[in-house]
Amino acid sequence: MADQDRIVSATRRIAAPATTIFELIADPARQPEWDGNDNLAQAARGQRVRAVGDVFTTTLTQGPNRENHVVEFDEGRLIAWRPAPPGGAQPGHLWRWRLDPADDGTTVVTHTYDWTELTDPDRLPRAQATTTDKLAASIDRLAALAEGSQR
């Protein structure tokens, strides 16, 4: 499988400022509200991401916890993390959100799942099942929350 087949993205314009959208992404406690993969059950409050090197913990719907290691960060614009089992090695996949504010107060949001470096064969079926449609579902749910807060 070629590397380009292991990078999946979806993009949408959301009628809300980047700061509003970013708060929903950078606060792990809010992530289960917009997760289009229905993979996240919960995350404790008080884990708001502020820098590369931060680690936040989420509980998956199937039960296990994941430590998410922030590897890219630009406040209000970019955040990416690599999940790993608690205390374990990162298996090589990455979730990224890029927000590009537009002049009209809207934001172009791109959500990417990159599994080019995924080495765990047990995770391959789930990685292959993470499609553009699932990423778009996350953006759609995020849009509903962000746009709803603007009313």
C-alpha cells in the first residue's frame, strides 16, 4: 500500500471563528461530542492542550485508555497528536487538525488521519476503516457545536 493511501483527509468551511473551533478540539473533554469515529467515550476535564509535548488521556468506547502525545501545535491554528497505550510506545499513527481563518469570519477546517508509520498489524484493520467519510463526520459534528455557540 502506497503512503498516499495511508493519509486520509476531509475539509469543510465552518461558520465560526477559528478560536471557537480550536477550543472544542484542544479540550479533550469536549472531543467525544464531535468524534465521528464514535471511538471516544470520555476524557477528564482540565487537560486543555497548550503546547507540543503535552499528553492528554482519553477513554475509548471499547474501554482502554489512550495517552495522546501532542506533536504539532500552533494555538488556534494547528494541533496533532499520536495516540499510545498508557506508558507504551506510539504505534505510528497521527490525528491532525488544521484551521485556516477566512476573512468572512468562517474557518476552513481540515482533519487528517495519517497512518504511514503505523507498525502494529493489529491496528491495521481499524486504520483502513478510517475513511474520509468518518473524518467528515467529525468535522460536521464539530461544525454543529461551533456554529451553535455563535447563535
